[in-house]
Amino acid sequence: MNDDDFLDVNSPFPRHYYPGVRDFSKAERIVLEQGEEKTQIRFKALPMVPLRAVSGQVFRKDGNPFSAPEGPKPFIKVYSYEKGKEPKYFSIDSYILDWGKGKDGREVKLVDVSPDGKISLSLFEGSSYIVVVETNPWGDKVGCGMAKVDITSQPVNPLRIVIDRKGRCDEKAFAKELDAGIRK
């Protein structure tokens, strides 16, 4: 159901095995002989990993809140982060909750950033992320800010991202700084 155990909008469930266990060593095999049919197999799917709200603000290097009321909004990207691994792009825009048989589903906006730099995100509990904000990403004066956020079952502290670099963001270099303890 989730081959690489990476949570994203297409796989909001942790990887698990029959009969509904996370540990492969506790999984049970289902053996079918040629032409054999088994109809009483019940697979217990684990619940979807909960989403947690994160909000914050983008700031300029001088400490003032970012504002671009007449220009384009800052562009935000999110990468999952695990120490020692390359960051993986977390494709987000919106997500359909309550989907399945007999349910209509409801759309949840996973990311929003306003022209005045206020950020709101919905991210999966139990994961860490690198949040990347670029100003004017399609222009010639790109500014970049990045921050790490850990999502737990407890309320998350407000996210503070400072546009402190010129040019495009490099999430791989930022992850290496996190791994080395240079950044927190």
C-alpha cells in the first residue's frame, strides 16, 4: 500500500503488511495454489497518519516581516527530512480526506502563503520536514529561506523562515548542515 513508507498526498498511510502489522517479521503469508480461491481474508488497514497544522511567518534578513502586496506571493516547497538521507520532495497543494466507498471526500488545503508572508501548512504527524520559501522564483532576484520543522502530536511552535540567501534554495545542502549539527 505504501512501498517506500514515504507519506505524501497519494499515500497517507504507513507501510503495513497482512494482517495489518507494521513489522514485516510479524506478517503472515497468504499462499494460493493455482486455481485456488480464498474469500475470507480480512486485511486490517492502519488508520491514515494524522495531519497537523503549522503556521508561521516569512521574514526578511533585517527582521521585518516579508511583504509583497503588489508582487507575486512567495513560493513554498516542502521536503521530507530524515537524518543521513537525501530530502524527498513532498508534493503538496491540497488533499482529499474522507475518501472511499460511500464518501464524497473533502478537500484540505495543505499549503498556503499570503502576499504578506504568512504561512499555513498541514503536514503528517511523526515526520520532519524542510520548508523552503523562495521570493520571486521566476525572476532574476530570487531570495531564499529554509527551516526544519518536526511534526509531533503536540502543537507545533510557529514557523519562522528568514529570507537570508540570494539565489535558489538548495535543500540538499541545508539537509547536510542539519546532519552535521550546523543548523537546527
